[in-house]
Amino acid sequence: MAEDTKFLLLFLLLNSSALCFSTEHDVQCLKSVQKSVIDPSGVLKSSWNFRNNTDGYICRFTGVVCWHPDENRVLSLQLSNLGLEGPFPQGLQNCTSMSGLDLSSNNFSGSIPSSIAHQIPYVTSLNLSYNNFSSEIPESMANLAYLNMVNLQHNQLGGQIPEHFSMLGRLTSFNVADNLLSGHIPTFAQDFSPLNFAGNRDLCGAPLDECPRSRRWMLVPIKLRRINEESSIGAAVGFVLGFVVAFYFHLYCCERLLPYVFRT
Ligand SMILES: *[C@@H]1O[C@H](CO)[C@@H](O)[C@H](O)[C@H]1NC(C)=O
Ligand SMILES: *[C@@H]1O[C@H](CO)[C@@H](O)[C@H](O)[C@H]1NC(C)=O
Ligand SMILES: *[C@@H]1O[C@H](CO)[C@@H](O)[C@H](O)[C@H]1NC(C)=O
Ligand SMILES: *[C@@H]1O[C@H](CO)[C@@H](O)[C@H](O)[C@H]1NC(C)=O
Ligand SMILES: *[C@@H]1O[C@H](CO)[C@@H](O)[C@H](O)[C@H]1NC(C)=O
């Protein structure tokens, strides 16, 4: 009995100190966001007032959604369409319980930081659409394992969609339309509409058109053209296909057989 009580007290103590710790961090997080964001219309400046330090006071700030209205613990930041500018907000890693981030329809610019997976590791919903983010989509975003929804539509993002995005098994919604992306679209567990990839520079692969046969085979079309006879093109294609199949079969067999070769 005494042991149980001690255990309970210890548990409550640890729990409450963890709570204070975490909520202090969330306040720090919002202060840092306010400081790093350019806010020409002054929305955050007027609404995010850190002087009235009561329980859950940050939960009444514009765009801040808390887990509980009386507890300074941020569930999500909904900062859509507030005329905000500047780089990706800083200090988000101190909002340790955050599951949603919506910065859409602002004028944020610069790159999406490659540290994003450390900053917001538990987000399920990420909406950066209709901004001015540039550079490449960081590979590390593939480590945001809880993502359900990603919207990067209408930015200036270039390069490829990281191949490892195929690891994001929980994605039910994904949109990168209207950017400057090119290259192969990773294979997703879910089927997405071609519209979610439209308006880019040169994306290919499902759900868009097939990619031109791998760039490694660039020489093949040149040879094909030299043959220059309609009827032999079929045969040539057959030959090339046969070659590709044989090549992969060879690789596959080697991989399969090598251990045996080494064993004997
Ligand atoms: C602090 O905020 C609470 C709730 O919004 C309000 O009732 C109270 O008057 C405020 N206190 C001060 C000193 O502004
Ligand atoms: C997180 O908050 C702590 C104080 O709670 C502060 O010292 C630290 O600089 C913050 N980290 C970031 C990245 O803002
Ligand atoms: C993301 O932001 C855009 C632009 O503000 C909005 O149209 C869209 O509904 C938002 N949510 C999702 C799930 O994409
Ligand atoms: C967006 O910000 C850039 C500079 O960061 C500025 O030149 C441009 O006018 C802004 N656009 C809008 C629509 O506010
Ligand atoms: C996007 O940012 C570039 C500079 O990086 C700026 O020249 C351009 O005006 C911005 N576009 C919009 C729509 O704000």
C-alpha cells in the first residue's frame, strides 16, 4: 500500500514536471516562430501576446490549436493566409507534441530545411502549398514517418521528388502540382491523381506518362534510327527488350548464385 502510494506520487511528480517542461518549450517554440517570421500585416504581433501568462493562454492565439484549452501544448499551427513572409519558421522542434502544420497561402520563401524531420517529427499533416519555397524537396522529409497529408502545391521547388518518399506508407494525400520538379515519380503505396503532379517541368512515371526508357539506354534510339527501316524497328525493339531482360536476369542470377559460388 505504502509502496503503491509512493509509486503514484512519484508518477504524478514526474508527470507534472514533464508537463511543465513540455509546455514551457511550447511557449518558447511560438516565441521563436514569431521572431523568425516576417509579419507585414502584424497579425502575429497583435495576437501572440506573451505577457498574459495564464494556463492555456497561447491556445487563444491566432492559428494556435492546443491539445487542451487549459494547457500550453500545441497540437497544430494553422497559419494559412496571414500574409506571412520569410524563411521556414524556426524553433518548431520546441513544439514537441505538434501533429499539424499549415503555412499555406503565404509568401514563405527559401528552402524547406533538411532538418525538418528533426523539427517536426510527429506531424501527420503538412500544408506548405501556395508559397514561394524554392530549392529541392529535402530527402530527409521521407523520415517524417507519420505523414498522412503533404501538400507542396504551387511553390518553386525543383529537382526530383526524393525516391525514399515511397517509404511514407501512411500517405493518403500528396500534392506537388505547380512546381519545377522533374524526373521519376516514386512508387507510392496509394494511387494519387495525375492532377497532383501536373504543372511541373518534366515529371514522369505513374500516375503520369511512363518515363522514357532509362537514360542508360540513350544510345539505343540512335542505333534504332540508323536501322532506318520500319519493319526492322519491331525486331530491334524486340532485341533491345531481350537485351534488357537478359541483363536483369543476369544481375538477378549473379546475385542469387554468388553465395553458392563462394560457398563451394
Ligand atoms: C489574461 O487572459 C485572460 C483570458 O483571456 C483574461 O481573462 C485576463 O483578464 C487576462 N489578464 C491580463 C492581465 O491581461
Ligand atoms: C527550445 O527551448 C529552450 C528553452 O525552453 C531554448 O533554450 C532553446 O533555444 C529552444 N530551441 C530552439 C531551437 O529554439
Ligand atoms: C492546404 O492549403 C490549401 C491552400 O490554402 C488549401 O486549399 C487546402 O485545402 C489545404 N489542405 C489540404 C489538405 O491540402
Ligand atoms: C513575397 O516576398 C518577396 C520577397 O521576399 C517580395 O518581393 C514579393 O513581392 C512578395 N509577394 C507577395 C505577393 O507578397
Ligand atoms: C518568389 O521569390 C522570388 C525570389 O526568390 C521573388 O523574386 C518572387 O517575386 C517571389 N514570388 C512571389 C509570387 O512572391
